[in-house]
Amino acid sequence: MTDGSNRICILGGGFGGLYTALKLAQFPWESSTQPEITLVDRSDRFVFAPLLYELVTDELQSWEIAPPFVELLANTPIQFRQADVEDINPDSQQVSLVGGDCLDYDRLVLALGGETPLHDVPGVADHAIPFRTVSDAYRVRQRLQNLEASNSDKIRVAIVGGGYSGVEIACKLADRLGNRGRIRIIERNDTILRHSPEFNRNAGKRALSDRGVWTDLETDVVSVGEDSISLRYRGQIDEIPVDIVLWTVGTQVAPVVERLPVPRGDRGKIQVNAHLQVIDRPNIFALGDLADVHDADGQSIPATAQAAFQQADYTAWNIWASLSHRPLLPFRYQDLGEMMTLGIDNATLSGLGLSLDGPLAHIARRLIYLYRLPTLDHQVKVGFNWMIEPLRAFLTPQ
């Protein structure tokens, strides 16, 4: 590491990238090492993904869970660039952006997240909707509004994937549509939420059962049409009519990350050491969905928001330490449990010796996520809105 290194480029403004940038801006930099921090993201907004489901049911507004980067970074020295990344050259230490601009770096943070693969099954790219972004949530909501305004007796929704995202969106849609909804989850394994703690898995199964959501286990999707989905169960193929198909399975790294000449781990993810540095590239750090992370104790780290929060703290520290001649810290993951929303005003929470479900878990989940919002200003604005919203609803004439 050389003295005077001061250009930090962070690619991706999700939990890993944004929180790394904000943490870096808080360190007591000496004038000789004060960095230029640039955050690059293709969107103009940060997305607090665990609360994305609440957009579909109108429980929350987009400004609460997707504030603009310029607002979040207004009182920091962090520069924001809205752009797609075209190429990364680790030898010349340069990032090329779509449109022709280039960024030089001394430290690079790869936090571009994952993408939902849509081309592995015929018809998915054309007819299914992924659920990762605010635009995805808007597409679902608009489609629902059109169907709700139609003369259709039933609104048929197929959700592919029985993991966290699939179960959470299924419960939200069931509460929104009520008796008019016909919702099914399609899962290729023999159970839903197979990576979830038993308490949360059982709570999820109860929530789906109470809402009349069907679960098709050990079932594969053969193809997706404009108004149908073909399923294979034990060798037999059935075609089922649908109005909406949501695709919540799988993740893949972005093409620009795939092209990087670096060691790969599980599912093509970038291998990093315990300090979250890319193997053989100590000036590049990788975290979140695109990184194959094992912590100092050797445990494999899940690709979750909770893990990205924690990795961001260590990444920021280790960049600061590498530029100020301090020791780097090996990443140590703390499993704080998991939370899931299971419908309107309903959730489940399990961790640190505590297990809750129902309205109390819903309140706890909201408070925990309020604390996790990226800046104090945004926390105050959102928290104040959550306090006055019940009063506003009470005073508004029906």
C-alpha cells in the first residue's frame, strides 16, 4: 500500500455499498489520507429491500423505503454518480462507466449485488416479474390495480420460489386481494423456507394456510406464457391459467462482475479473504450477494441484508486501516436472527433467544428496520411519519 492513496470507488448503492460509504465518511481521516469517495449506482435511489413488500399493499410510501441518494449523501463528502458500470480493469485500477466516463481508484468496493436470472426457463423474461426493485414493486401494483378494476371474478397469482421473498410477497398479496385472490407458491424442494429457523418456518406455513395460499412442492416450472404457467410434478406436466407470475428464485452476478479475472467460489461469486479483500487483489474489496464470504471462524456467510450491514462496517474499517497504516480486522459474523413479514400487520421474528409472531413481531420488525435506515435524518422523517399516520388515518373521513 502506498502513501497518498485517496480515491475510493464504491460500485453499488445497496446495503453493502451505501453503508460502506457512509461509514467511511465518519472516520477521523488525516489531511494526508483524506479520500475522495465516489458511490456509483444505476438507480437514483437507495432501496431498503426488506420493506419493499409494503409498497404492494400501500402500507408504506416509496420515499420511506427508497430515498434518493442525493438526499442521503447531502451532508457528506461522498460524491454520487448515477451510471451503469461498463468495465472494471483491476490492472490499471480504472472503472469505465456507460457513456464514456472513467473513474480511477486506489481502493475499489464491489457491492453491485445480484440479479434475478430470467433466461433459464422459456417465457420468464417476457412474462414474469422479478421482485428486487421499486420498479418491480410498481409493476406488480399496477398490474394488480388493473385486475382489481376488471370484471375478473378471481385474480390468479403464481409465485415461483418458496424462500423468504416468495412467502413474504404471497402473504402480502393474499391480504390485499382477500377472497378474490387465488395465490399459489411453486417450490422445487420438499418444503418452503428450508433455510429458515423452525419457529419462523412454522409461522410461515401457518400464515399461508390461514390465507388459503396453495403450495406446490417438488414442482418445476417448464415455461411461462402470457396468461399461463406450465408445471412439472413427478413427470406430469400441467398448464395452469394465471394473471401474474412473480419470479423470486435464483441470483446471479452482473455480467461486468463475471468478466473480472479474479478467483471464484460458490456459483461464480468472487472469493475474498477474511478481511473481505479479493484474493490476490488487496486493494479491491467485495461484499454482499456477489462475494463468496467466509468469516474469521470459517463459517459461510448468507447473502442477506443483515450480513451486508455487518460486512459494510468491516469493509469501511479495513479500507481506512489500509490507508492509515492500522491493522485490518478479520470479519466476524454475528447471527442476529431473522425477521419476515407475513401479511399486513403480521410478522415473525426469531433470534437471540427470542421468538415472536403476530402483531407484536410486526411492531418489533418495524422498529428494528427504522433503526437500520441509512441516516439519522431519514430515520427521524420516517419515524415521525409512522407516528402520525394512525392519527391521520383516524381523522380522515371514510
